[in-house]
Amino acid sequence: MFRWLFLLIIIVPALEIGIFVWAGNIIGAWWVIFFIILTGVFGAYLAKREGLQTLRLAQREMSYGRLPAEQIFDGICILIGAVVLLTPGFITDTIGFLLLLPTTRKPLKHLLQQMLQSMLNKGTITIFRR
């Protein structure tokens, strides 16, 4: 777990800064700022659209008396994608859009489910039931 925190806190921002400097030298600082704002606006629109669609599907599943398990994982992916899109950077924006777009979210969602199942099997995460 420490490796992932180290990666997120130290390495990813350093890479983002390097990409900002590199892109600024190639296309100019104002274009970099424009693309950061553009991805933020488009990401917010996409997160809202996908989130509302997932909420509607979850409500439909619950109206049939079924647990909306797939929609819960979709919602988690959408939430993570939206939060990652709030941080400026091209790497984080790419990850955010991958989590927001339905076609790319599906394999990542299955990876998240496998990771959660692995943590449950190892006892890293415990679920208490009443």
C-alpha cells in the first residue's frame, strides 16, 4: 500500500510537471493552460452525464428488487475518474477519462473488482454484517 501512496504523492506530480514543461515548450504555455481548462470542463460534463445515467440504471435495478452491484462499481469508477480529473495534468486526465468512458471503464471496473476480491480473500479488508 505504501508503494501506491508513494507513486501517487511523489512520482505522478513530478511526471505531470515534466509533461507541463515539455508541452509548454512545444505548444506554448497558454495552450497548455487552455487544454487543462478544456479537459476540466469536458470531464465535469462527462462525469455528470455518466453519473446520472448510472444512477438511473441503479434505480431501475432496485425497482426490480435486485442489488445494483454493477452500477455501484460503475459509480465508484465514475467518482474516482471525476476526482482525478480535478487535478491538473495530462496523466491524471487520461486516467480520469478512461474511468469515465463506458467502453474503457468496463475492463478497469473488472480490475477493481478483482483487486477488491483479492483484498477480501487476503483479509486486508473485512466486511462486517449485522
